[in-house]
Amino acid sequence: METVETEKRQGKTLSEEELNKIRFVTFMHIYFASAYKMNKQAAYFYLKKYGGWDYLTENWWALHIDNPDHVVEELYEICYRNGGLR
């Protein structure tokens, strides 16, 4: 909370696009963890290690209009192509 209050005092706020990106990436991270019965931390490290996190954060604007189940499948395929488990 301290950093949010500090940013407000300094006149810094997140744009609506940045907030939407954070919301979507957070939602998909938890959705991915649930789909593969992983805890949130394990899902984050898995996505980060095998390129899924970068794919998600770089393409969120296109992915957010897709069905979450399809996005999870895409993340799985990206990770598999980069050495993730089948």
C-alpha cells in the first residue's frame, strides 16, 4: 500500500490499459493454475521458465478477447515447445 500512496502523491497513476493488462494477466495466471491443478506460485514459475508468461504479457491485448480455455491451451503449447512437460 505504501508504494500506491507514494505514487499518488507524486502524481503517478496507472492508465486504464495498464490496469486492464494487470487484471487479465492475473486472471489467466490463476485460471492456468486451476486448469492444471497447480498452486499459483508453481504456475507462475512454470509460465515464466517456459515462455508462457512473456507470451501472455506481450499478447494480452489479442488474447483477452479469446475464450480463457483456448488461452490456457495456447499457453500450454507455448510452454511445451519451450521444454515444458507434456
